[in-house]
Amino acid sequence: MFTCHVVITFSLILDRNVSTIRKFKAIIWSTLTSISKNKNEQIILETLKIANSALKLKNLKLNSLLEITNAINNNFSREQLLKIFEFVLRNQLNIGRLLFYTKDDDWEKSIAHGLQPGCPLPDLETELIEILEVQEVSRNSEKYFGQFDVIIPILHKNEPLAYLLAGDINEDLIDNTKTRHIPFIQTLANIITVSIENKRLFKENIHRAGMKREMELASDMQNMLFPSKLPDNENVEMAAYHKPHQDVGGDYYDFIQLSDNEIAFCMADVSGKGVSAALLMSNFQANLRALFQQQTSLTELIQELNVKVLNSAMGEKFITIFIAKYNYVTRVLQYVNAGQNPPLLVANNTTSALSTGCPGLGMLDELPSIREGVVILDPGSVITCYTDGVTELENSREREFGESKLELILLDTQNEPVKSINENIVKLLRTHKGQMPYVDDIALLTTRFK
């Protein structure tokens, strides 16, 4: 424009002819029109270029979302999803530095790319765990945060599931504004994290369902160990109660008819709980029934069972057991108590504990001595065998149910049917514990000798 004015001024000085002035005016108008036209075209081109760049970015983001969504719908593995996520961030969004923490049982680095050599990484437990919203990081931040532009936490009910740290974000790709890119990165991170978490929960549910089924089968198998029917005849009346702390437990009772005139019964308890205790007990029951014959003495039986338990448990567990033989004709009860809670004998309105015996099985390579107890039972005598889950059951004040309370119940109910005696004990146990949970297996075996 400045050049045009110089030309006009110079021309007017040289030639003041009107026609010449008109010619120069026409030239000036033409020049101005051309300049204006070119400027508009340039603005239009710049606008189209920006629109095209924005469209390209939107298409890129849309394709990235579709790619990840298809992978999720096609049930890609956790590792495959992480690879796609990393590819999108690195190759399509051109993010130079990535650190992606995910949580399974423990925190782990699922993606680590472009990190500065020798630069320390953030400590999850003391630094990242406090970040509950997207946080931009200054380039001048101290230590490791200086190599990242943003920290993105992925939360569920304010509990962190993952953390994404991104740095060296390509600003040209996002129209020179990093903050426009961060919400999309956050969206991708949330989608991937939720998908991975869903996979983890799905596997966990499958595992839990499988474990539940295994426990149910183990419980069914354990229930098969208990006698399906207990005697109730002119000689004895017997009833039992069993409540495992878990689906399966380590308590065991049994009844064996040795001959027409002789029976055997026992109450045993494996140290520990759960499937391992139940498996050891099933093995123990098989050995006991295989070894116990009419002519077998209780001392010989206990010695043999001690060896079997040592071989099966390899010193890691032990078994306590009360085992007895009773003869209908002589009314003699022989027994050995190998570390088990002493059964209570109620006769003539008095109680006594059957404690004679030896240490528990599997505790020692060789039992030092085994003593057999012998009792002649009066008609109407009642013996209640029980495990420590009965007497050691605590209430909210941490007071145990105790043996003395059990004795009082047995004295009060000694003339009732043995099933009712067990039911009364269980009822008082529930009252005693109140809202407190059962913390051990409970087993009762009550016998009246007629």
C-alpha cells in the first residue's frame, strides 16, 4: 500500500493530465482488489487447514476407541489389551513417555516406555496413592515428575485401580494445547483399566466358584466319613452333632460294631481347619477302620495310628483322639484318651472326666507310654464326647463357654434323650456366643448305656 502512494504522488508531479490520473486510479483499484482477494483466499485456506487437522484428530481418536472396543468385545487377553493401549498412545497419539501402573494383588508396572535413564520412579504407596484426580505436572517439578506432563488416576469408589503417567505429549498433534488431549487419554485409560479389572473379577469369580464346588465336594466326602446311622437299641442310645467352622473341618466321630456284644466309638480332632485337616482326617478314618478288629487292643491300635499319622502329616499336623470299647455283657468300658478333651461321664448325679491315656498322635516319633482307662458303667450312665470348639467358644467379653458349664448342662439333662442333650448344649452355645462367630469346629457324641 505504501508503494502505491509513492507511485501516485510521483505520477502527479510528472504529469497532471486528468486522463493519466484516471489510468493510475484504475491500476490502484485493480491492485487493491487483487490484494484483498488473495488475503481472503489465505484466510480460507488457513481455516480449512485447521478444520482438516481437527477432523483428522477426531478420526484418529475415534479409530483408537473403535480398535480398543473391538479388542474388548473379542475378549482379548489382558496382555493384548495393554499392547493395543500402548500402541495407541505411542504410535497414534505420539506420546513419548509412559508409565502405567495397574493393581492385581499387588501394584505392577504394566507399561513403561521412553523413561529417562537413571531417573527414579514415583513411589506408589507414599506419593501416587494420594493423587485422586488428574494432575498436570510442571516441567520444573523436582525428581521424577519432571519427565511427565500429567498424572491420571483411575479410581473406583475412591479406591485407585491404576495410574497413568504421560510425558512428552506431541503438541503439534493436538493443536498446541496439551489439556485438550488429556481427557481423551483419561478416557482410554479408564476403558482399559475397567476391562482389565472386569477380567480379573471374572477369573476371581470362576476361581471362587470352583473352590466353592471343591469345598462342597469335600464336605460331601467328609460327611460320608460319619456313620449314617447311630445305634438306638436295648443296650445303647447314641446321638451326634457336628458343625464345621468352614465348609469342611477336622473334627471326626465314629461308631463301629465289633461283635454282637461289643462296640467301639471315638471322637477325634485334627490340628488346623479346612481342606487339609479334612483330608488328613479321612486318611485317619480309613486307617482306624482297617486296623481296628475285635481282638485288637487299644494300646496296639494307638501305636499303629501314631505311625500312620506321622507318615501322613510329616510332622506338620497332629490328631487328638478319644477311643473306647464297650461290652454289653460285662458293662466294661475300656478307653484311651490321646490328648483329646476328656469326655464327661454322668452317673448317679455326678460327673467324672475320662482322661487316662497318652499324648496326641503325630506329636512324637514313639509314644513313651500308653495307659488304658477302665470303667464299669451303671445302667443309665451317659458319656458326652466333645471337641475343643465347644468349651473354648468365646462370647463378646472373651469368656470361654468352659467345661464347668458343660457339666451343669449334662447334670440337668442327664435323663433326657441323648439327642435332646446335644440340642440343649448347642442352644446354650448359641446363647453364650451371641453375635460372635464360631471360630472352630464343633462336634458332640453323646451315648446312654442302658
